[in-house]
Amino acid sequence: MDVYVDGGSGRYEIKEKLQTRKGAWCEEEDSKLVDYVNNHGEGRWDSLARSAGLHRTGKSCRFRWLNYLRPGIRRGNFSLQEQLKILELHFLWGNRWSKIAQYFPGRTDNEIKNYWRTRVEKQARHLKCEVNSKQFKETMRNVLMPRLVDQILISSGSSSTAISMIEPSTVVDDHCSVANSSHDDHQTQAHAATSEMAVSTSTHWDENVESSYNWLQDDGATTCSHSQSLDDLVLDNLWNWNDDAIFPPPAMNYVLN
DNA sequence: AAGAGACACAACCGCCTTCTT
DNA sequence: CAAGAAGGCGGTTGTGTCTCT
């Protein structure tokens, strides 16, 4: 049984005479960690924690550094382009957050995971379906993503937004595909996210969807076609795009048939 | 104004893999 | 080569804030 001792803003856990603090990090701890990593580098987190005088586990130090303290971390809302890319990459790889995060310089897997859970899964609940269900995926691919693309094009203010297309081809696991461009190519494209989206289409995950989420041309014209079987008016209310978030609270409950 | 519930996100946990000795 | 340590990753929880009644 763990023993907890009042540690002020946090709490302490005593394990085998090693006292480690839990809970939110304070400025002093952050400062100690940053100073130590800047002077000695990353790695060997358990010994780093001791050497830096931090009463934290190595894992806790690693997490804090990688997700909040290391240089280049970007905070704040995801852009429309980033939101689209999260949806797209999740189609390809599912909950492989660290892999998805590779395409978002400055973003962390934890941040993307939180985004997915708080925004996307919430919408699945509002639609009364499982987030991994075919029904929700179809709604995402046929309605949500094309509309997000439209919003991106509108917010870009022109039709000249360069959008590169990645041809689906190479099957990398049982049921998904990725572009046949190299990993470096992907990352290069990801770095250009503000004005240029790297979008890809996966055709292997569900060949039976009647109206697939088709793709964007280099001149920015969308070739998206989506199912008209859903009531557009209802969906306009449901997916009320804005610059801050693609998943605002739904104006009404909507149940897919 | 206050309490309850919902929400967002930071952080921890446990399992698995990789590395080191 | 084996065993223990450390790291990586996805799932889950805790908590502060916001919104609603």
C-alpha cells in the first residue's frame, strides 16, 4: 500500500524509502529540470531526476520535458489544417498517437490524443455511435472532412491554396494504406502545414463506402464528393465550423439512421 | 450567488520494447 | 545470453475551469 504525505501543492508517494512528488509541476521544478537538461542533456531520466534535485520519478521528468518544457513546443488550439490532418492520419493509423504526432512539429502525442478524446469522441457520443464504428467513420469521411476542407479554403481567402496530394498505394499493415512517398517527404510536407496541406486518402480501410472522401487538386479546387443522404441543414447546425474548433457543441441531437 | 455537472487538459499508470551491463 | 533498468507508448485518471440551473 502506498503512503501519501501532504506535499503542499502536490502530494508525496513513499516507495521503498524513495520520496517522489506527484501532481502538477511548480515553476521551481520546471526551472530545475530545464537547467539540468540544458547543461547535461536528455536521457537517463531516473538519475537525472536525482541529480537535478527533483523529487519526481524519471518518467515524470521525461513526460514534463517532452510535453511542455523542451524548446519548440507549440501550445494552443489546433489550426483547421492540423485538425484535418489529425482526422486523416487517424484514419490511417488509428490510436497510434506518437506516429501521428511525427507529422505535427511542435505538437505532442499527448496533445493530439487529448484533442481526439475531447473533441472527436465527444461528437461520436452526440451522434450516438461508437467513435470507431463504420457509421461514424463514414460521417467523418463523407461529411465532416470535406466541410473542413471547405472551411480551410474559405479561410485561406483564395482558391490558390496549394494542396499536395499523396497517392495511396503502399499497404503497410492489415487494413490501411499510406502514401508511397518517403517518411522524410511526409515530414517535409507536414512542415508546410500553414499554407499547404499534405492530405492523403486511404482507400483500403473501407472499399465499400459508396461516396468516398475524394481529393483535392493542386490548384485548390476540391473534388470532394460526399453523401447527400444526410440532411445538410441538420449537419450545418451540427458541424458549425469556426476558426477555433471544428467541433463546437451541436445545436441539436442528431441520430443517424 | 452557489452548487452540480460537463469539459479540457495535465499528468500518472501499466505494459511492452529496447538498451545496458 | 540473461536479467534488470530505462524508455516509449496508449489508456486512464485527477483536477481546475467553465457553464448551466
